[in-house]
Amino acid sequence: MKLEVPTLASLQAEGKKASVVFWVGCAGSFDDRAKKITKAFVKILNHTQTSFAVLGTEEACTGDPAKRAGNEFLFQMQALQNISTLDQYGVTKIVTTCPHCFNTLKNEYPELGGHYTVMHHTQFLKSLIKEGSLKVEGGMYKGKRITFHDPCYLGRANKIFEAPRTLIEKLDAELVEMKSCKTKGLCCGAGGAQMFKDAEQGDKEINIERTEQALETQPEIIAAACPFCNTMMTDGIKNKKQEDTVKIMDVAELIANAKNL
């Protein structure tokens, strides 16, 4: 299936506009594993004939890692550059597969003048199902034991718990919850710019603790909705030597696979 991914610049040259901008994010653009999530989401956008575009090379980091690491000056530089670019194209609606980008664009750009309707891809996919443009049936995941790991910036920070779970249930899968979930969800260990540094001294790394909680549910699949979480949980599964029996999948990948896209 050939992916159709228009850029805002190419649409503008044709006198056209997209109804939503897909904010790919640094992980989705450069990390080999996260690129698969990006492609899965684009396949769904193409399948549903959603009017979307990306910024392409005009997209810069939202500034989330800089802000979490304490470099407010760098964050504001990156944010103001992105706001200028988005406003130049008259962007009003953004969807992203990264909760870090989602949280920053939604909650921190407004104070710098960037006002947009921002959706996480699980919310967007749920809306596509509700309006009837996306139909999801169990297929290959019917009856599979799937546990969902709540990303911090999606769950506890923005109170989005049901959208990803609704999508998993649409697959006719058996959703099994970890002991720490929803409002009591446990971080994977990558948030707060921890993704880019070695862990502090301690008895156990957070991603191992979280992986153990996931494995307690005896899942066939650990579903994620964040590229950072995907990386940390994958590392945890490898640490436990369970990579041959337990898969780490983004919710978008589950739906794209179920649709044979």
C-alpha cells in the first residue's frame, strides 16, 4: 500500500488546505521503531480518506525535552518557531501520536500565542469510528489478552483514559488491567526528559517495575500509545527475555493490522 503523505507546503502550492495536521514528532520521524507507528497511523488516515498534511522538514521539536530538562529558553525558542510556522499555514487542528507533543502543544503553546485544537491519535481514531468512517472488527486480535499501559502525559496529566481502551475493546480483545492503571498509572521511566539520560542509582529501573506489572496480567500484547513508552516497555520485555511471547504494539498498529492495511 503506497502511503500518501502531503505536506502543508505542497497543498498550499496547489491552493488547498488540510482539515488536520498530523504532528509526527521527533520519535515518529527518526526512531526506527516509532516510524512503524507513524506509518500505521498514516495508513488509517489514507484508508478513511482523512484530509490531512504534515509539516515535513518544517516541523521542529516541540521543545518538550528541553522544558522538562529545565532549559526554558530553548523550549521557548523551539515553540515560537513552530507557532510561527503553524500560524503561517493557518493551522487550527493538530493530531499527534506522541503524548509528549500532545501535552506541550495543547497546554503550553497557548501561553506563547499558539492556540490550536489538539488531539491524541487515540482520541482521533475514536472520533473516526464514531462518525462511521472507520469500522473496526476483532479479526486477528479477537479474544487476545491485551493490557494497556497509560502514558503519563495522556493519562494522569490529561485525564484521557477511555479512548485507547475503547479502541482495544473494538478489536474484541480481552482487556486486562495492570494493578497500577488510569489515575494510578505508573511511569515507564522515559518522561521528564529521562529518555535521554542514564537512570539514577537505585535498586530497580522504573521500566522493569512497570514491565513486571504488565507481565502479572499474563498478556499476549502490551498496548502502548506513546513512542517513548513503547521503547521502555520493549527494553523491559527484553530484560525479562519475554520478547518471543509478548509483543509491544501501539494502538494504531493494532487497528491497522486488524484492517489489513
